[in-house]
Amino acid sequence: LVSIETLLSIGAHDIDKIKGTLIFKITGGSELYIPLGSTEPEKVNSGEYACMDEEKIICRMDIRQCEQTKITKDTKSFIVYIQGNKNTDFDYLINALDKICEYTTSFCDATLVKKMV
């Protein structure tokens, strides 16, 4: 909903399905990526911007999230990130994050544990 309202790219991933530390990097072309809604790996081009854990791409930025870390009814904890561009005002991003926190705690009976900027 916030992505539609703000026109920002927003990703959410189940923390329990993330291995190790998240990093943002440029792909080499050999990384594991299974698109959301699929069971088969998809080839990744060298030079793409991606968010990854120690095992896999969790998001090909501006393209698509992965299947393995998707939010489900069984998700207990998740991480959200918001992507703008060089012309996106930082306060606009923070306001979008605030909306995500507000909607999640209001509509999903969730508790905000930590908001990091």
C-alpha cells in the first residue's frame, strides 16, 4: 500500500529466512536467484544492483523480490527497505517508513521492535 501511495520501491523479507548479513552489491552473474512465485532459479546478469544475504539474491533492485524470503502468514519478524534515487528527498523516505510501521502495527496486530535509518 505504501509503495502505491508513494511510488517508491519497497521490499519486505522474513528475517528467519535470511542467512547472515544483508548487503547491497553489484552482481557478478553467478548468484542464486529464485523469483517470487517461482521454484526455479533464474539467470542474473552481471552488473545488476542487488540486495543479498550470504546465500542468495533476495531482491534484484527495481526488478523483483525472491521466493525464499517472502512474507507469509507464519512470518514472525521481517525487515523492510525503501529505495529512492538521487532525487528522492530523505524525509520522503523516512515518512514512507513511518507509514509502513503505522500500517503494519495497525492492520496486522504487530509490534514495532526496532526502526533503523
